[in-house]
Amino acid sequence: MAIPFTTIILDKPRRLRFGMAAMVEFEQITGLQLKDLEADLTMDVASKMLWCMLRQDDADLTLADVLKLVDEHAKDLTSVMNSVGTALRMAFISEDDKLPNAKTPTASHPAGKNAGVMGGSTSPRSSR
């Protein structure tokens, strides 16, 4: 089973999956190892983590592009940070706890309405 994803609504629905490729890219870009991260992510670290996740489906995105997407389309920064945290937690849940991925996101929802975390998988613990 694939690493599950959550969906964030920015300019369009976008998948956030913190798979191995995103993790390696994050460590190379920041010089940080995941085991060394504190429970509270800084905005700098979270933005780079978000960028690495979004680049898995859109390799042309720059960090500046991602920051602009967040500033112009996100409901609020709390929902963005929650989405990053959810994707990070989902990458490390055990096989028995994983929920199946939702349908691949489509652009059927306007960015201005219900912006933030929407659709996709949620934390498996919250549904129990």
C-alpha cells in the first residue's frame, strides 16, 4: 500500500504526501534530519517541508511559488501547518493503521471556498 496523502486546497486541490523522495529532498535542502526535528515546526522548516511534498506532483514549483500559493490561497496558516503535520504523521503510521487514499484531487472545488485541508485521508486515530 502506498504512503497515504492528505489534500490541501490552494490554487487547486493538491496532494501532500511525505514519501521517501520528499524526505530525502527535504534533508538535502535543509541539512536537517527528521529525527532531529522538534515537535513544533518553525515556519521556515514547515514551508520547506510543504515545498518538498508539493514538488512530488509539480516538480517545477519553487519555494517562492509555494509561499505565494499559501499567501494568496490558503484559508489560514494554521490549516497549512496542520496539513503539513498530518502528512508527516501519515508517512509513519503502521500498515495496520493506514487508511486507503481518497480519490486523486480534482479542481472541482473553487480555491476561495473551503480553502485549507479538505478531502484526502485524515489521521486514522481521529476516526476511531
